[in-house]
Amino acid sequence: MPRFLTMVRIDEQNAPAEKPDPEFEGRMGALFEEITEAGVMRETAGLTPTAQGTRLTWSGGTMHRTDGPFTGDGDVVGGYALTRCKDKAEALEWTERFLRIHPEHWTVTAEVREIVES
């Protein structure tokens, strides 16, 4: 079965200031339990803000290093999930369920990509 990487994208500059309510956390916990019991979830985590990150770019034979925050970039990867699904349709179905759990006033984008197996 193929593996998929889901990158959860957020707009760091316009992220909700309030912490998620306990109901949201309960819904998320229930979904993570379900997806794990289904044997789909391999790994998932949130990422630190870009202010704590560093970008390395190789260009023109030179290494460039940029410390965060990465302002002006719009959305950034705020978390990820690594799953094993029967096909892309299943990976998209789980991702849609994940997104629908979030409060309506939040903007969260997820990019789902199959991992190339050698």
C-alpha cells in the first residue's frame, strides 16, 4: 500500500490567537485514535513556528542560510502526517475529515502527496 505525506499549511501571521477549545481537542483525539486503529496513521506532529526554523538553499554553487521567521511567504507547513492508505482517494478522505474538525473561522490547508517508493 502506498504511503502519503500530508503537509498541513497555516498562515502563521493570521493564525487564531486563542487556544483550541476542549471540544476541538476531543474531536481531534477521537479522529487520531480512529485513524491509528485503522492502521493508516504512521506518524503525525506539529512543527515549531518559522521563527525557530532555518532554511538552507543551494544555488550557484553556494550555500545560503536564512534564519526565521520567514515573513511574506504566506502559508507555511505547520504540521504533517505520514499515512499508509490503499490509494490517494483514501488519503484524501482522511485529510478531509481532519480539516472538517477545525473551527469554521480557521483557515487550514492540507497538501497530500504520495511518497515515491524505490
